[in-house]
Amino acid sequence: MCRNIRQPFALIALIWAILGCSFIAPADEQSQPIVLSSSSESTAGNTPAAPTTQVTPFTNVASTALGGDFQLWNDRPGVAVFDYDRDGDLDFYVTSHGGEPNRLYRNDGDATFTDVAASSGVQATDSHSTGVVACDLNNDGFQDLYVGAWGNPDDGLGFRSQQQGNIDSLFLNNGNGGFRTITQSAFGDGVNVRSATGIACADVNGDGWLDIYVGNIMDNDFRTFSDYNHPGHYNVLYLNSGNLTFTEIAHAAGVAGPQITMINPDGTHVVHEHPVTGAKFEGYDPASVDDMGNRAGEPTGQTHAVAFFDYDDDGDPDLFVANDGDRMHLFRNDSTTDEVRFAPVARELGIDLAGSWMGFAVGDYDADADLDVFSTNIGFHPLLQEPVEEPRGNCEYVGRFRWGTCAHFLLRNDGGGKLLDVASVTDVAPSEWLPPESLDASVFNKAHHVPTGLAAYDFGFGTTFLDYDNDGYQDLYWFGSTLGRGEGPGGQVFPAAGRMLRGLGDGSFEDITVRVRLLDISRVNYEGLEDDDAAKDNPVLLKVRRIDTALHENGKGLAHGDLNGDGYTDLIATNSSGPIFSGPFDPMAGAAPTRDAPGPMFLWLNGGGDSNWLTLRLKGRMAIDGTGSNADAVGARVYVTTRPNGGGHPHVQVQEVIAGSSYLSMDSLELEFGLGGATVVDNIEIRWPSGVVQTLQNVAANQVMEIVEPQG
């Protein structure tokens, strides 16, 4: 007899294989899978292809695909990939600062996009927009837009003083190509004005309605990490009432944000006392005020990124929070039907290290059928410098101690709710064209340890897992810069031009960034590079091609999705605007002249290949009859199994529908599975947020399939 039991999939897959049986959820007419598109071309065999030395490059088509308008004016440009008009192809939204319109790029189906933000009502020109997420908040089948904002960077005011442009916006999708603003009616006095960054959606209490979590940073005028006083603002959690109104419950739920940890070199804590109440704080001076005399900041950290996913596999979304100048946070969802409650568990898991945490990517990098986490950090550069002695919030200080790190996190999921950082023991075969400086141990300051493996790599903001070559193994991309682009002031501080690491299926990676043409550098000449032996070991010749980290752009938001519908995942990257050098160094002025310039978007289309694929679009029953899971199935877990020639050991892939991650950004909700040489998927198991488990078998490759949640 076969029963549906929620157990780790790797185990039940083997048991089902032995028994020759499976559980198939009761189906109705509406829940039958719909093949939306397919390809008749496939390769022989039924197993993921082994990694090869061949790569197919991406092509940056932003200048042509976006009508020549691919430059952004924004210090914190975010991007969300979603099908806003439900016409079957992916569109995307990018944010701009106040005075400049945000953009909604409609996919015209021919590898071109048209900005329809004005006619759709989502320009938000008065807003200093930052992060963005697209979630169906009323379960009508259309994704709505939540757009974060922060205060005017030059007004000297905090959120307690009158500001312009710092109010987050909620745009309701009308389903006819237009949106309308419902911010005030949705949030009332609880609207967020605390300088939003990362935003994510999840159904935190299992009622079928998506809730919203907003990470907040400090007002830009007061943002600092070079001092012991480096607070942020409390984060907010909006509980969806089901009628397009929301209640802010972050403090009650335990996720508003804990105090900063600020420790002296001798292990004692740096404490500030409130002059009136006597309350004590770390990393926060309650005497700090803005230009109007109002208190600046709150006693908590500065959040860059947030992400919901079920790390402990118990069926509800847990919350990851990445703080800059503070510790990594993980909140386990312990909610009941009567109360939303999260518990901090990062410390007990040993992952609460202080750092400059900036972005999240979730994926099964080691192919063991559970989801792992990558989080971007400052990288190796602070280890080149003298240690910082005075307590402060930057990585140059906290990285000195066992309770801090400058290295990226690669949190391997060992099951049972256990996460272990394995970045330093994760092998990365370096790029032959642009290896990191850190591979030379002699460059490090003698007072620091020498990092190894993935922990030896460079700075990052936005990040994502994807199977770029559809070989059945997750690859990893990240990029970013901290203060400015390489050809402008501040660009030499922690320079980085992006890294694309191909997953080899055994938990190790190969750096193929240059070969696949994913450098965050403008005007790179890649042509003929593979045959240019003279340039390989000649930095001067490489710089002529603009293959030089020093020429990096100022990367921020990153998201993926199959933008041209060919079954291969594409990437969108945003870069900050800011000053660039406009002339040579002026000895009289002591500096080179500069001018302000917009930041370029990169729209990298995947070159494709011969591997097979399967794309899944999940639809929860709330969009049909008001029961079951949320309309876009956010939080659903999917396992895809293929076997070599119908037998042998199964190859299991796992993904979860996640709304909001990376930095300021959101990947497409579509789940893209690379199948290698497999032409048939033996088994698809979907664990819907409602608890319903659905199984499909013998599914053909090379198609986009919509699957509707069956009745429970």
C-alpha cells in the first residue's frame, strides 16, 4: 500500500522506486497540467549531462532590446521579473530615484521591450524608489507591485522629520494592463517610511493570503559603518487581512530586528545609555539627531536583504535577514492559526556572524535534494589592510574576530534544520582570464588569516542561483560594488566585476565569468578572446579589451527569468548612477574632475544549448475558488526526478517558489529545471503551501507547464 507521508524526498523517492508506486493527489478538471509551450527538439537519453568544458556565452542586449534607453538614475536600483499582463511572457520593473520615473518593461515577444510605466500608472516619479517585489496580494491572478523608498539623500533629515519621497508604494494590478495606487487605504498610519531595501512576500500564517516583509536601512544622510554608532531602522511585517488592508505586526511577531552587537577588542560590550530613561544600547547612540533635532535611527541594524523560504522543511516559510555592520539573522516560523510568531535561531545554528551582509540566493548547489543559501559579503579586500583597532560597524573591524567575517556565506543544508557555512572548504576552479587577487597569499596583511575556497572571493550585492546551461546542476552568480564605479571616485574600494560559478554537481564550482561574458563592465571586447593566447597572461592586453576588475560598474539589483521563452534562464542586472571621472588628474585641485552619469542596465540573454528543460508555473486554488494555497503558490516546494534510461539512481532537483531575494530584487516565480540529456521527467512532486502533495509522472521535456493545485 502506498501512502502520502511528508518525509525527506530523497528517502521517499527510493522507497517509491522500490515499491513501484506513487501518490497522486485527487485531480479535477481545473487542476490538470496545461502545456503552454514546448519544443520538439531534444537529445537522446534520459539523464543529466555531465559538465563539460564547453560554454555558451550570454549576450547583453540592453541597448537594442530596451529601445536605447538602458541607463538608470538611482543609487539603489532594484528589479523584479514577472508577467504583469499575464500574456505568457516575462516583463520586468526597475526603480529610479525621485524626479526620474520607474520603468515597467512590457515584453513584446520578439526580444524587445517597451516601457509602459506611464500608461500603467507605476512611474512613482515622486518616490526615491529602492527595492521591489511583485506579489498577488488579493489572489485575483495578477501580481501587484510593492515598491520601497528611502528619504532624500541630501536633506539631513530622518524619517521622524518631514521628508519627500520616502513613502513606500503599493500598486494594485487591475488586470487590464494598468495599476492603481492603494498605499494609504492598504496601510493607513502603518505605511513604511523607514528607508526600505529588500522586500519579500510569503504566507506566514497559512491562511492563503500573501504577507509582506520589508527590510529597512538607515536614512542615507546618517548611514555610516566607520563608527561605533551605526544603527538602522526597524523592519516591518504586514499581515494580509484578505481585503487589501494590512496590519503591521513585526514587533509582536519577533522580526522587527534585534539590537546591534558592538564588542570591544577585549570582549566587553560598547554600551550607550539614554540620558533620560537610562536604557542601554549597543551600536546606537540615542543622542543622535537630524537637522530638525529629531532622533535619528532606531536601536537595530541596517537590513540590506530579506528572503523567505522553508529552511527546516516543516511546511512554513522561515525568514532570513541580512544586515550590514551586524549579524546574520534567521527567524524560524513558529506561527499557529491564532498567532504569528518567529523565533531567532541563527545563534544556535552557529551562523550569527557579524559582517556586511548584502544579498541572498537560495538553491541546491550540492545536488542533495535540499535547499542551501548563499549570502554576499564584503569579500577578501579588507584582509589586505591593517586591522582596525577601534570598535566600528564595518567589516574591517568585525572581521578580526571569531564572531565576525568578511567572507561570503555558503550555508549547506544538512537536513533537520541544520545549516553549516562551508564557503572556505568549497573548491572553485579559478578563471584563467580574471582570477581573484586573493589567490596570491602574499597580498594579505600578516595580521589576518588567508581565506580559502569560495571564501576567498570578492564583493557582492545582488545574487542568484540558476542552471544557466540546463545540465541539472545549480550555478551561482553574484555582482556588486560598494562606493562607486571603477572609473569614478570610490571605485577602488572593494572593486568587483561579478562572478559566474558553474556548479559541477559535487558541491564545487568553476569560475566561467569571462567565458560566458557576464562581467559587470561596460564595452568589453570579448571577440576572439578564446584564441587570444597573448592576452591570457598579459594584464595590459586584457585591459585594452576592458577585462579588468578596476573598470567595474556599480552593481546593485539582480534577477533572473527566461525572458525570451527558449527554456534557458536570462539575467537582468542594474547599476547605480553616480560620478565618473571626466578628465585627467588636476594637481591644483588634488583630484580628477567628475560628472554625474547614469548607471547601465545589463540584459544578458542566455546563448542556449542542446540540453533539455522544463519550466513550471504553479497556480494555487485561492485564484480559483478561494481555498488552498495563494494564487502564485509562493512557498510551494517542487522535486523533479530523472533517471538514466529509465533506471538507475535518480537525479533529484528541488526548488521553492520564492518572492523576493537577491538584493532589492525578485526572480521570476517560474521554476526552471535543466534536464541535461533527459527527455522525460519521471516524477514531479509538488508540496503546496496548503499541505496538499501532488505527484505527476512521465512528463515530457522542453515545455512550459502550468499546474493548478488540486482540491484538498
